[in-house]
Amino acid sequence: MHHITLLGKPGCHLCEDAREVIARVAGDLGVPWEEVSIETSAELREKYWEMIPVTLIDGVQHDFWRVDEGRLRAALSD
């Protein structure tokens, strides 16, 4: 089973949009997901601060800035 991680930070409007798409897709497909703030780690902040929101599937970067619902669904269908 796949696992989705949304990397973002508080107050990020693109992160809010990504959260809605991920919650909908994960709910439809029964895929677990979590949200992690890049503010919790200097390493995450340094690596991703210009790219948030970032979507990881099974720990591998899938998307950044925007979440394409169709692309996410297709990736989770594997």
C-alpha cells in the first residue's frame, strides 16, 4: 500500500489547496497520508522551502507547488 506525505508550512495557501486534493484522493482510494511542516526540521526547510507544497509518495518526491489530482490518482494506482 502507498503512503502520501504533504510537506508544507502554516499559512501557505498552496498547501491548503494541496491538502484538499490529497485528502479527497486519499479518502477515495483508502491511502493513508500525513502532513509534515518544513518548519519542524532545518533539513526539510533548507531542501524544500522554495518548492512547497511538496507531495511525496512512499518517500519519493511526486509533485511540488500544485497537486494534479489525475496525476496523483494515476501514481497511486500502481
